[in-house]
Amino acid sequence: MPLNASDDRLLGGLDLVATLAMGRPVAESGLLARAHGGVLLATMAERMSASTSSRLCAAIDTGRVQFARDGLHGQDAARFVLIAFDEGAADDERPPAALLDRLAFRLDLSEISPRVPGEVETPSSEAVNSFDESVALAKATIDEEQITALCNVALAFGITSMRVAQLAVATAKTSAMVFGRAQVAEEDITMAAELVLAPQAKSLPNSQPQPDDSEASQDDATDDTQMRQESETAPQSDLRDTPSPQEKDTNDSPKDTSKGEREAMEDRLLDAAQSAIPSDLLAQLQATMLPVSAAQGQRSGGSAGRQQLSKLRGRPLASRRGDPKSGARLDVLATLRSAAPWQTIRRAERAAAQGAAGGMQPPVLIRRDDWHVSRRAHRSETLTLFAVDASGSAALHRLAEAKGAVELLLAECYVRRDQVAVVSFRGKQAETLLAPTRSLVRAKRSLASLPGGGGTPLAAGIDRALLLADSAQRRGMSPTLVFLTDGRANIARDGTPGRPQAAADALGAAKRLRAGGFNVLMIDTSPEPQDAARALADAMRGRYLGLPYAGAQGISAAVLAQTKQTKATR
Amino acid sequence: MSSPFPFSAIVAQDTMKLAMLIAAVDPSVGGVLVLGDRGTGKSTAVRALAALLPKMRATVGCKYGCDPASSSVSCAECATLKASGATIKSHLISVPVIDLPLGATEDRVVGALDLESALARGVKTFEPGLLAKANRGFLYIDEVNLLEDHLVDLLIDVAASGENLVEREGLSVRHPAKFVLIGSGNPEEGELRPQLLDRFGLSVDVTTPQNIEERVAVIKRRDQFECDTQTFTTTWKRAEDKLRKQIAAARERVKTVEVTDAALTRAAQICMALGTDGLRGELTLIRAARALAALEDVATVGDDQLRRVAPMALAHRLRRDPLDDSGSAIRVERALAEIFTEVASATA
């Protein structure tokens, strides 16, 4: 399956050449229908578009492909084995989640080097031939205990999707069939747990994801990870002693007579599955246990940029009927295609209208109905917007660090062709120091001239940042906001001094900012972490980082981690 | 999939099932939007609903499945037939539940010229599209958030007017297209336009069951169904029949359920407290409450019905309030709690 195959190719459509030649509509079956009974290979699945993946998912769910296109409708059988290659180099390049949810097995080949052929175990032809299809035809049954065990293990790994649990059950049953068993045995569910559940693990059994994690400062989190890594390298016996809360729940039910037995079975399953987790996945899991912005999932726009429809730039999408007047380009080929079948009728009509006198017949009769315009989608650009507290309370040297961080990030953004903007607030008001730009020189110049001192008009600063982010979003950019402040507001929105009013105004502004659904990072620059800044971060539904001693390097690393994380969790 | 999973065998997801039943009893509530995680049985429920609905009477040979009893709504052919006073042959058909396939093109949705007769005979005949097929039934759009904007607009317009107008190749066809729109989607995979949200009558959020008993039950029933569809369907037949009768009875009753001025006042109070725009909220709230009363064989719409349908009828109509942290469902609950405690203290 080619990446970004069009709907015509994927679902099927009108075979125009055959249609015109035969004088009757001839359908051309799509890739999904042609893969029926076989294997469909999707390479570079990490770049698959949402629309392609939704069509694949529909075919997987129903075992058929329904189409209603180009004057044809119907359905074809489409049961196939889907093999998707995830060739993403970075963590944020992953196949669509909807598709991943439907794939039973995940194999990690990154540890198999083609240069060390000796280490790879090739299945002997004997083992392959020994599989007797006639034995495998009988359907195996699975009992409730075993289903419960698989469900519990799935939950222990933080897998909430029902589909994955169902795939595990199906795998256990198939395994029993392959081995010629009428009843699913423990080997089968162990295999299912190893093959299906372990590679999809979202958390480790002994570490339930804590919602409060986002409160933890980064220092805490790194300590935590190290601790977890240590516990991982230690013998795994301690994992077994910590049953997940779900297990406890079921164990409480008195009617469960064989609970001890099942518990033991679940423990063995967990162990087996856990040892089957690839080592790099383990590391990844631990990495994702770092505080994650609560804003994730709020909006799909991360720093990778939201898809924008555009008339002139970007990757081509299927063209649609429409008027080229509104600035879109006429898709000549699609227009001709849609006009082609109607030529017979139109000629006859035209001849009738002109009467016997006849006249010149144009070679192709095209009407307004046929007009197709091409459409394109392009990734929106990312804007990193810094709101810097330049007041007296943010000591001058911190300002210098902030400037340094912005410059470092700017260099990074320059490489990625992202844009940067800077808002500063001090005294009684906020100002836009640097409108969104890619220019390194301009940014440095405007930052160098940033003065410090005065009160902290935090509400005004947030308002200004929101205004800028909003207008950037309207122009098709995906903004990430980074606040560098100690959160101690002392100038109200109307410019009058007074802490309580200023703090209330700032909180109100923060809540308005949250409604925008932006990606927010709040860096607390005060020597001791402040409750005020944390409350603000919560109100913005942003990530809070206390970086009392962070230098320019530290801040820029944190911002990069934030943008990267939102990409990964999207 | 010849035999769909029985509706009554769907584990939990009570709100979703209730919303669909309400729409089945009174299609004028205007569609159901089901939003939620992957693999929560959204599509299963819609397909199950199709099998559950009582059969309906339709004119034989009518492409749009016109109701022979209805005098006002019918296609041009049926209208002339009725006007001529000829006896109309009718038959019982299942209520159509039409899937809008992904990647469907506009011509197949609204209907277009028949390609075959145009090519082979050079004749212009209208070939009805999916909207015609869905007339008097349900139109189901999976992944509604991934649907092309222009198709969504078109569907919403037709769903609201109950009529489809096609102008193609000098052919002008107008035909009834009254259907209940059921949309499902996962908001994480693409955002829903607010205009779209508001056009659905009811909106429910579904989540993956979090408790282990329910999860096991889901898997177990699915497994039984796949292993032995026949037996499974027979086991659930009684429950299905009962529900089918309940729907049929409720459809009759819904005309006689009384909506008192007190109930109307209460509905208006709820909507005012929540600050919903326009009157669509009140209308949907009353209709849904009435359908619920009919389903449960209650003669008069009371506070109980209003309270239970308010979240699904109103939650998606609220303006986003930047100063309120909680989700819209919680805001509805809060407003309801306030109104009803006031009432309780007033009567006490």
C-alpha cells in the first residue's frame, strides 16, 4: 500500500478507461479489496494520514470495504493480514493510534542487526512443516477465569482499550488451535500476554500512573526514574508482591473460590509478560512517567503543527467539486474525468437544441458541474512564544538567563524553521518585544535591549501573550507558550498596584488562556518554588517547572522536552 | 456480518443506549452524537439498533420507502399515486440503518444521474443516493470528525429540512429524506466543529469500562457471540423482543404523553440557568423527556425525566466558559442540582 494512497486506489472507483470502452460503468476494486485473503503491507506507517488509517480501520473492523464513489456503490470482502512498518526514527513519529489499537502484535526489530546473522534464530523447516492445518480447524474455548486473568493483566499494564484485551483472547484461542487443544491452556494465555499485552504496555504493574505527577518538579521526576530503573534491574520478585488495585478489587469478592489459583496464574502471566517487554520500551515507559502536561489531549495541536487546508501549498488531497473562482486551482484531470461519462448525453442534447442546422461540436462538453478544484494540506508552523517577567522581583541575572535561553531555542527553532516571539512585562504594562519571526538577528537585537525592573503586571503579560498566540493560531500556526516568571503579581490589569487584585486578575487571565487550549509551560524563576506560579500553571492547564537554579541551558532543555513530549503524546 | 450483536447484550454504556432508544421513539429529537474512546462499542450499538427496531410499512416499489399512510410527506411519484386515489400496495420493511462509508463522494450521498443508463442508452435517469435510502430510518456516520466539511454541511442541512434537493445535468429532483443522524467519533483524532456539535439533538460521551467485571463481561459476550452466533442470538432473543415491543408501544404512547406547563417552565429554567443559545435546547429537552416518559410508560413528563435527559440534551450546547474549570457535563449536573434543591426546599 503506497503511503497516502488516494481513495480511488484504496477503496476502488470507476475504471474510466474500461467504462468508456465498454459503454457501461466498470468498477475497479481498490487495494483493500484486492488484499482480501492475503497480506496488506503498509510501509512507513508512521506517516500514514488519519483518513487512510480510518479507512483501514473500517475494513479491519467489518472485514469488508464499503464504497460509494463516482456513481458506484457496493461492498467488497476485505479480510486481510495487515503488516505495518513503523519506520519512525524519533519517538514522536508513530503510526495513527486508531490503527495501533487494532494491531495484535508488535515486534521490535531494532535489536536485530543484519550484520550479525549468527544471533538470529531461524525457524527450522521442520517446525514450520509440523503445523497441521487439519488439527487447527477445531475452535478452542476459553473460560471466564482465563478471560479475567488476561483482562487483569491488561489493566495492570495500563492498557485500557477493550480491543487489545479482545485481541489477547483471540490470540490465546488461536494458539490453542495451533497446538490442537480444544481448551485454552495456561501456555496459550501466557503467550497472548507476552505477544499482545507486553508490547503495548503503557505502564509497569508496580507503578500506577499518578495524576499528581504533573506537580512534581523535574528534579524529583529524574530521581524517580533512576529509582525505577534500579528497581527494574533488581530481581523482579518485588513486582509480584504488589498487586494492582484491580486485582485487589476482584480478590475481595467472596464468591470467587479459586481466587488463589487465579491470582497465582495472573502473577505468572505478569512475570512472563514483563520479561517479554523489550528493553527499550521499558526505558520509554519510564520516560513517559515524567510529568506529562495536563493539556495533552485537550487539543490535538502539538508542536508538530496542525494540518491546515490550503489552496496552493502543501501535500495534495483528493480534489472536489467546486468553483475555481475562490482562488483554488482547477484540477483539469479530475474535471475531464468527471465530464467523460456524460458526453453521450450532452452531445445528444446539444444536437437536439441546435436542431438540424448542426454547427461545430466542441471535442469535449464540459459543464460547471464537472469543475473540480485541487486542494492541499500543509503542516502548520510552530510558534514558540516566550512571556518574560522583566520586573524587579525577577532579579536581573534571571533576565539574562531567560534571554540566553531564548537565544538557544531560537537557534534550535531556526533549524526546524519554527518561529519565535517574545512578550515582556514590567512596570505597568506588557509589550510585544518581538513579533513572530524566524530572524535570529532581529531576535537577538530586541532581546539585548530588554530593560528590567519595576512591578509585575502579570495579568497584562498573560493577556498580551494570549492575544499574540491567538492571532498566530488564526494565521495557521501552532503556538507553544513559555512563561518565565515567579508568579508574584503586584500590578492589577488596570495598572494599579496591589497584590490581591493583581493575583486575582492574573488567575482570571490564566483561565482565559486555558480556554484557548494552547500548549503551555510555566517556568518558575524564583529562588524557591512558589505556590503562586504553580496555581497559575494549573489554571492554564500547563506544565509547571520549578527551575530555581536553571541557567539558559536548563531552560532551553526543558522547553525542548515540552515540545517533544506534546508531540509524542499526541 | 450477517447477524448483528444484540442490542440488549451490550454491557453497560447505559447513557448511549438510552439516547439511541429515545431517538428511535421520537426521531424529532434530532440525532445522536456519540463521542468516546476507541473500542467502546459505538458502532456495535448502532448496528444492533438496526436489528432491534420494529418493521415499518412502506409503499411497494418506492425508492424512498415512503409511508403509504402519510398524506404530507412523500416523494413525487407516491404523491401523484395518492392523488389519483389508486389503492397503494404496501409491505413491511426493516427500518433502514445506512452506513455512510468513509471516502463516499458527494454524488453517491445526495444521488446523481444513473451512470449506466447515461453511458449505455444516453438517457437521464436519477439514481437515488444514500440520503434516499436512509429516508425514515437512520444514517450512521462513523468518524464524523474525519468527514469532509462540505459533506457534513450537506448532511446537516438535509437532516434539518427533511428534504433532499438534487440539481444535476439539468435534472431537478426533490425527495423526502427524513432520517435520524447518528454520528460517532473520537475527539482525540480530530476536532469537531462547534457548529456540528450543536446540530445534533443528543450527545453522549462513552468511556471504556473501568471495572473488571464489566470488562470481562464485554469480552466474554463478544467471544460467545463470535464462537456461536446462533445460540447467542437465541439466548438474547427474548430480551430483544421485549425491548422491541417497548419501543413500538412507546412510539404510540409518545403522542399522548402530557407535557404540563410546569414541565415546560422547568425546562426553561434549566436552559436559562445554563445559558444555552436559542430555543433548540428547550425543544430537544422536552422532546427527549417526553420520549423517555413514553418508553417507561409514564403519563406525564415530570422532573425525573427532565433531569435524566438534561445532560445528553444540553451538555454540548453550552458555551465554553473560560472562568469555569469543570467540563460541561458537570456544569449541567450542578445547575440541575441547584434547581431541584430549590424546588425541594420550596415545597417543603
